[in-house]
Amino acid sequence: MDKVYNFCAGPAMLPEAVMQQAQAEFCNWQDLGVSVMEVSHRGKEYIAMAAQAEQDLRDLLAIPDNYKVLFCQGGGRGQFAAAPLNLLGDKQSISYITTGQWSKSAVAEGEKHAKAHVFDAITQNEQGQFLVKPSQQWQIDQDAAYLHYCPNETIEGIAIDEIPEIGDMVLVADFSSTILSQPIDVSKFGVIYAGAQKNIGPSGLAIAIVREDLLGKAHPLTPNIFNYEILAGSDSMFNTPPTYSWYLAGLVFKWLKAQGGLSAMAQKNAAKAELLYSFIDGSDFYQNNVAPQNRSKMNVPFQLVNDQLDAAFLEESAAAGLLTLKGHRLVGGMRASIYNAMPIEGVQALVDFMADFAKRNS
Amino acid sequence: MDKVYNFCAGPAMLPEAVMQQAQAEFCNWQDLGVSVMEVSHRGKEYIAMAAQAEQDLRDLLAIPDNYKVLFCQGGGRGQFAAAPLNLLGDKQSISYITTGQWSKSAVAEGEKHAKAHVFDAITQNEQGQFLVKPSQQWQIDQDAAYLHYCPNETIEGIAIDEIPEIGDMVLVADFSSTILSQPIDVSKFGVIYAGAQKNIGPSGLAIAIVREDLLGKAHPLTPNIFNYEILAGSDSMFNTPPTYSWYLAGLVFKWLKAQGGLSAMAQKNAAKAELLYSFIDGSDFYQNNVAPQNRSKMNVPFQLVNDQLDAAFLEESAAAGLLTLKGHRLVGGMRASIYNAMPIEGVQALVDFMADFAKRNS
């Protein structure tokens, strides 16, 4: 097949250079004569690689020393459960800010353990666009163990770029779809977690960045593999970690450093998003229904004004090598996910196709 | 590096043919122009592959229709927790048979939920060899929700090949290190589970085979990703599964079918084990301390009678391309793991080296 651009929301495309390196050394890693997925996680070569990957992630995000970095199994949904299991302690409630499907899904796990104080922060402006109420207006349970929110809703394409102002409350955030796309002031958070399959690596890995003073409060029924303190005390090797995913994440971290780090990525991501949103806004054939200040730079949902053309759009875009543009089944329409690994050439190819398709069907 | 043989206990070597195919199609799967790890788990190509992998596993193990096959995250230790969370119901206790480190580790998760009735089934014969008491002698709590055991202890190299006779009690077994090495009568079990990283594929995946009538009893605090009923109801796609591990497992299943299935594998594995054990038994330089009827065909621990030579043995064997022969840190000595993917040529190379080393150091 010719050159393709893959707009899948996750598992998402990985950087081409990373994939080429991984392929080249697939059967013979570090000249050991075996694959990295065939070596012991307790061997010196693997431990060195794993530690370097953590250090590279710490460098990229400028993670303060009083935070542990955990390489976990179970994905983002696993962390939906791990957060209340580890952080509730003797508190009775958790405050949830909901802005879309993912932040709502997190509530379902919290409700098993505590009273969930839920505040729907979505509203609409005069143009009918969706936006997030400013954090100063959020209704928060001040007695809650922590406040949970999702800075980027992958399905609706709604983002909260500024860190909420919530006083002294512990802030827990699901960064699955924006981690590593721009710098984060980690010190503002109690826990940051992210499934890997968007901006980190393949699925099957999640990363949790946990402030040390929050360790040690796990519910007695917490499965050991979800216990932050146990993971922290074993360098995430309490049990066999997903070793190949960890390795690929490490290659992605090195690639990000070579790209200039997260400030450089933020600029590239802003340029990609601007290219696509400005085209949509300048068209009367396509539309996006999110207010500009809350538009995701990672997931760009858009609709054809005439949705009778959806099937043709999907068929022809796929034939043109622009893959997986169908919107999530819960919202329909189209969605272009343009994570770190998507080059601007891919976004340009999408815009060119969209313009041509509109011209041919107007 | 020249040809190597990798005796790692896990993550273990994978079949050479599988690795070569995976490398060849690493960046372009099914001519989609992208890697299998970059496609949506909800896309038709991935779903078809995943379903075929399940069917191949069902064929290999002759899994009856009233069993669900679940592709899980969290490894074997995750299943240590998932089993009591899902199976305890309104019962107050779990019966555990312990034969080594892994079956003991499972107790620690069960104890969080229920009274653990533990029976240590290890004994020694007149020659001082370790063996497992026959199941007719096991002390079992008849009121327990289920009986848990581990048919193959990876660290000690102790195996129970025959299925225990325990009457009507639900039998739950950790088959992490022997699954797919020989046929299993699945109908005798309530739940069979296995971490993938020995005989199935890369780490980060676990498979649970669950009899349908055991579904629906999960503890209210069970994390959704560990809930057998939720996983069964979503074809293991409640959340994003470890897609690349599932794909590689599927390649391994196809490879096993091409080898002639599990009866053929059982013959090959028996021949490999016989070659190594008979050499050890015929030597006064090496020893194995497990009674013949309980010797593992997957993990062969052995000791140098003169343990002053351990360091030299490990150094020279590694230099000869015989990798990761060091025994587990809890028991010391040596261990050769000879799972399905290890060809008999690798065992022969090990025996040849051992004979030469003994000759040079006697």
C-alpha cells in the first residue's frame, strides 16, 4: 500500500522512526541474539533500559523528585479503579468533574467505594458550541479525598488546557490522550495517569505519576498489582511488567527528546490543530461544534453538514490512505486524532482531501 | 551474535517462526500500511484476528462451549486477585494447595477476602527428593468457594501432571507455565488461568478460561477490568486490550496447530525433558532434587554439586550462547526453562555444554 496516515484515536500510530528501529532490532536486541520481549525483566540489560525510560519521561515532563513514576497494567480504565482504591483513605467522597464520556466512565469505579460528587462542567455558548465552565465555577465537595477530571475528552474533542484552580484539594487527572503533547506542571497534581496507546506506546501499559505523600492509604482489598505503594517499592516490577510496551515507550521518549522535548511538540501540535480547525471553520461543508477555547489539539471531531455523505467520505478517505476517520460510535460523524506521532504532512493531506471532497460534492 | 538458546523462565523465548513473521509484518499488517499495534481494537480487521486467535486456542485445548475465554491484563498475579474477587460469592473461605512459591503467592490475595485454608502438599521421599502428596491425601475445606493449586511451580520445578481428585469442588488452577505444553481436560476445572509470558506470548497478557456458571458473583468492589462477567460480555474488549500481545498469542496458536497440536507438543516436551533429566541423573557433577513423578517438563532446576563452580558455569554457558540459566534468586543454582518454543536442539546444546563443563572441571 502507498503512504498512509492513520487517524485512529487509539491504539494510535507511533512515530515512524520508532517503528523502524523496533522492527530492525525485533529479533536481536542489544546484540543479545534474542528479542527484548524474550529477556527477563530482572536481567541487567532490561533493568537498565527500563530505568532509562523512566528517566527520559522524568526529563520530558520535569517530574519533581517527590513523585513516583509507575508503569502499570490495566490501561486508563484500570486507573479509574486504582485511583479510589489507593487514594480514598478514610474519606467518604470523591469529587468528579465531567466533561464527556471518559470522565463519566471514571465515576462508575469511584461510586463503588465512596459517594461520588459529580459536577457536569459542560455548557453551550450562544452559537450552540460546547464549552467547559471555568474552574472557578465548579461545584466541588471540599471534604472529598480528591478531585478527578479529564483534561482531554477523546470522544467529544473537548479539552481543558489550563490547570483548574481548586485550592488545596488533591487533583487527579486522566491525561491519557494529551500526555507528552505539551508541558505539564506536574507539581499541581496529586496523581497524573495515562493509558499508553495514544501518545506513549502500544496498548497494555498505563503510566501513573503519584506524589509520594499519597502512598500508603490503599484499601485492604486493593489487588497488589494496583497498589501504588507496592508498585513504587518495586520499581514497577512487583510482577512481570508488559516488557515490550515499556521498551517501545522508552523509544518514544527518546524520540520526543530528539524532537526538542515537549515545548517543541506543543508548537508542532498547535500548528497541526490550527491547520485543521481553521480549514473546518472556513468551510460551509464541514463543522466542529466545540468552542475555540476548549478545542482539543489531539482529537478533532467534525461533521459533514450533509451527513448523507458520511459513508462516501469514509470510503473515499480510506481509499486515499487516510485511515480511521470515523467518529466514535457514541457521537457519530468524523474524528481525526492527531497525536504527537502524526506529522503535519498527514494533516495537510487530510485537509487537501477534505477540500477536494467538498468541491466534488457541493 | 551467533545462534543462541534462551532458557529464560519468563518472559521466555517465542517460536522463531513466529518472531520472523511478526518482524516481517511489523510496520505493515494485512497490507493496511500500518502496524497491528496501530489499528483500532474495534476495527473489523482486528476483531477478526482476535476472534480467530480465540478459536485457535479453543481448538488447541478443546475448550467446551460452556467456557468463556478471556484475554486479560495484569498477568498471573492479577488473576491471583481476580479469582477471589469473582468466585467467592457468599462463601467464607478458599482452599489453597501449596507446592511452591507461586501457589503460596496466590494465598496472599485470597486472604484479603476470605479465610484461606492452606495445605502444604510438599513432602520428601527417602532419598530426600521433594514430591507432592497425592491429591487423595490433601486436606480440603469442603465449604470453600473453590480449591486453588498450581500444576507447575516455575521456581522449584515441581509439577502435578494428573488432575487432582477433589470431588465436586470447583477447581481453579494457575497454568501459567504449562498451558499449551500438553492437552488439558478443561471440563475438570472451574477456572484455568495463565500469564502469557511463558507458553503463549509476550508479557502483559493473561488468559482466563472460565466456566459460565461461575460468572455473575463478583464482589461489588471488583475493578471492572477484572470482572469476568464484564470481560465475557464484551469479548474481552471492555477496555482497550493489550492488542499486540493478543496478536502475537494468535501467531503462537497458529504455530502450535502447525506443529500438530498439543499431543504432538506433549511428545516433544517429554523428549526434551527426558534428555535433560536423564543426563543430570547420569552425572555425579549435577543434581536435581525433585522426585521423578513430580518433575516439571517446563522448568528444570539443577545444581552443581560443587557450587563454587556456579559463577564459572554461568559465565561460560552465556558465552556459549546458552542464556539465562541462573536459578531463581529464592532457590539459587541453575534452571533451564524449556517451554514449547525451545527446540530439542537447544536442550542438546545445553547437555553437550554441561558434559564438557563437567569434564573440564572434574
